[in-house]
Amino acid sequence: MKFWEFKNKRIFLAAVLIGLAGTLFLAGIRIMTLRRENEELKTRLEQEIQQGIAGEIFRLHVIANSDTQKDQELKLEVKNQVVDFLEETVGETHSAEETKEAVLTHLAQIEEEARDTVEEKGYDYPVQAVVEKTYFPEKTYGDCTFPAGEYEALIIRIGDAKGKNWWCVLYPSLCFLDDTYAVVTEEKKEELQKVLTREEFLEVMQSPQEKKKVRIGFRWF
């Protein structure tokens, strides 16, 4: 083999290797770009679904003074009284906005009911009832899981409001007083399904474990 033939083969081989390395490098960049775009799309879809759910429901949160047993028991007493009062006073509503307006109309009475319950149990904690939009972490109520995000809610703060909260969905009405067997009935699920889109309803009905697998055609990595 002549020297220049050997040299040409080495040059050709080097060019092939450089080309292959360049192709692999570009492919790697493309894969990373696709993954980033996929994650951004999943995040955007999650936000859209959460916002859709938030626009169709109205929540109730009762926040205890602290996590001591007595303060937690007091929180449940307040919760029972408030839910009873809302059932008797607000009655049936036909949208989250209508529920919000009804609650706002009776807000002073709701606060008074909660305060009276606190005083009857022998405490002098201040009580505040407000309607506001607040960020909530992912929450499971019965067998329904609501994604993290901002929701409008009737919030009742007892004392320092540093304890665990009790919560439910006022519209559509998913509140139940007995939390021992907290399972949302099929009838209530049908009510929820009527106000949510198919994607939103499936999101709510998925457990936290299921959400880690497949969501709207995308796979969690």
C-alpha cells in the first residue's frame, strides 16, 4: 500500500468518525429539547386543568388554632356547626359563583356561628371568616384528589390558625360531616362530572399514585 493511499484512508476514517460524533451530538441536543418541550407542555396542561377545576368549584376550609388534640377537636365542632348552618341557610345553588355570592351574603352570620361555637366550648380564640383566593397543595377528600393551585374558598381561621385544616367542596356539594368513612357517593360524583370537563373529572378521580403514571397521553418519567 502506498503512503498516500494509507493517508487518504486515515483521513476518510477520521472524517467518518467526526461526522458520526457530530450526528450523535445533534441527536442528543434534539432529545433534550424534546424532553424539555414535553415537560413544559405537561406543566401547561396541568395548569390549564387545575384552573378549569378551580373555576367550577368553591371550597370550605376551617383552620385550627394549633395541632393540639383540643384545638383539633374544636376545629371539628366549628366545622359541624358551619356546615349545618350553610345547609340550612344557603341551600341548593347552581354554580360556584352563586355559592360564593350566597356565602358572602351570610358571611357575618357564618363568622358569628363559628365564634359562638368556640365560646360555647370555653375558648376565647378570635374567629375570622373570609372568602378569598388562596394557594392550596394537592388535597384528597374521600376518593377525590384536587390538584395543587389557587382556589376560591370560604376560610374560617380559629385563633392563630396554625393547625391542620379541615376542608370540603361546598359546590358542587361534597361536604359530609362524618369523616370516618369519607367516600364520595356515585351521586355526588355525577354532580361533579356535570360541572367539569372530561379531562378535569379524570384528574380529580385519579389517586396521587395514578397521577405519577400516565396523564392525558403523556408518560411520567
